[in-house]
Amino acid sequence: MSQTDQPAGLGLALENIIHHYGEAPVVNDVSLKLAPGELVALLGPSGCGKTTLLKIIAGFLRQNAGTVRIGNAAVDDLPPNRRRVGIVFQNYALFPHMTVAQNVAYGLDVMRMERQAKRARVTAMLELVQMAHLADRYPKQLSGGQQQRVAIARALAVQPSIMLLDEPFAALDKALRLDMQIELKRIQRSAGTTTIIVTHDQEEALSMADRVALLNRGKLEQFAAPTEIYDRPASLFVNTFVGTANVLEGRTESSDGDLHTIALSVGGSVRAHAPVSLATGSRVQVCLRPEALAITDHPDGLPATVEVGLPLGAGIIHELRLADGSLLKSAAPRQPGDQPLAAGTQVRLRQQAPAIAFPS
């Protein structure tokens, strides 16, 4: 391998990681195993332990219990500079007095890389992030997206085994954020570096990651592909945190394999999958995605009244009130010219995709 080649990432394993701040565990027995070259998102609400885990992987914090392995080697006793971990911070942390090229070369200078090899590596990294034409500019002369690319190039220049990104898109506006998510995915795939991105933005996690680790109060709720997280959530928390869900009370009426018929407290019944077995007659909470509820005039539908309708670009969201006062949301694609239904319109709701049921 030449000095400018980027090695494939190594695998990363977190084994039963526990960390306390005071008496309360901030990370509570978390285990994850990442394949080489995989991009994994740590997702969850503020205070769930995402950034603490990132610091433990990087070596900035020593966990109270558990093991961090990069490749097949435990790195718990290694300082950050010996773990071969690249980090992109939320504020990018570029040196304002250095040019783009000098920022990218910083880690290589610390490594005392030979000048010609260093120049070749910097050029390769800037070409990878499509910033070679701005090599002589200073950070203040760059846009937010350009600064982010420089930060990524600097992290990749030292050929890290693992790359860690802490809320890397938080400072960007929505349109640029989407562009940079696509760009980062391209860069990560080209470099082949095993990557963890910390985010509280569920759309960001679901769109970018090969797998998502969803944390809640320091515990791992689910670790799975984005589509599985959305379609087959392992807990009520996962179902309500990722996307939008209508939650209704009910009882299990009958079961056919893993598909259950649930009699709703508000009337009517729905079909639902469940992550655990459900006994007939057991109380459950049923989660229905808005896109699983269609507004119809079918007589078997659940009666409802439109409270408000919102046109959201390519879709329309309606909030509807049931007879008992419960509020539900329904989502549907919007065709050109379509308008939301007026408030007060009487409609019926029909299920068009299975719900998910959880024991109460």
C-alpha cells in the first residue's frame, strides 16, 4: 500500500460499556459490533449517552466497565493519539491562521511524515472531498459546507481506523445539510473508513446509516438497519421517537402467527405485528403510522372529524378527532392541485398497513 492509499476501516466492538457521572449510569451496559467500513448512527434524545460513548471510543473518557476493541485489539489502555481515531467536531475546530492545505496537513506534521509523502496525501484528501481548488484559502473564506469538508479531509488524512463525527451538520441550514449528508456518505464510501455519527436528528440517521443504534437513558433500545428500526421497532420508545406514531389503547382479540387483531378502546379494530408474544385479551398500546391511516368514505371506517389539514410539499397531513376526543394524524401523497380538507369535514379512517402493538 502506498502512503496515499486509504486503508479499509477496521471493525469496532463495544463490549458491555458502563459509565457513571456520579451515581447515575449515563451509559448502561451498551454492546455494539461494527463491521469494517460500516457507517453507524448513534441516535437518541439529549442526555441519552451518545456523546459519552463517542468520548469513550476516542479515549477522552475511560469507562467504568467494559471493553473497546478496534480490530481485534482492546484499546482501553491507549491514549487518544494511539487509537488511530479521526474526529470531526460539531464546530469543525479548524485552525483560523492555517490554510486549507495546512489544516489537512496538521495531523501529518504531528506524525512527522516526510514532506513529499505529506504533500501527496494532502492532495489526495483534498481531491477526495473536492476541495483541491481551495487549498490556499483560510477557513474564514469558506462556507460552512466547505469548512466541514476540510474537517473531514483532515480527519481522514491520518488514515484513521475509525472516524467519529459529533453532530457534524448541526451548524448547517436544511438545504445544505442534505447536500452534505449525501457528500459525506460518498466520501465515507470512497475512503472505506468505519464511521460513527452522533446525531439527535432521526431523518439524518435513517437516511445515512447502514445501521442505527438508538439509545434511551443510557440503554440500547435497538441496533438495526434503518428500515427495520422504522418498520419493526423493538419498543414503544423506538416507535414514538423515530417518525410519527398515533398511539391507541386496545386489547388483543385474536392472533394468526405474528399478526394480531386488536380491538381498540375507541371502537373498531386493527391488524398489528408485535415484537413479543401477546396473549388473547391482553391490554396493549397500538402504534399506527400516519401513512398507515387513509381518509376514506368507506362505511366500515372509523368516524372522525378533520381538525386541521397541512399541505407539506409532496404530502398532506390531516389531524383528525375521534368521537372520544382522541387526536390522530393521517398522511398521504399530494397530487398537483390537491388541497387539505376543511376543518369540520366528517370522514372515515381505514387502516392500510399493519400497526405495531406493545404490551401496556
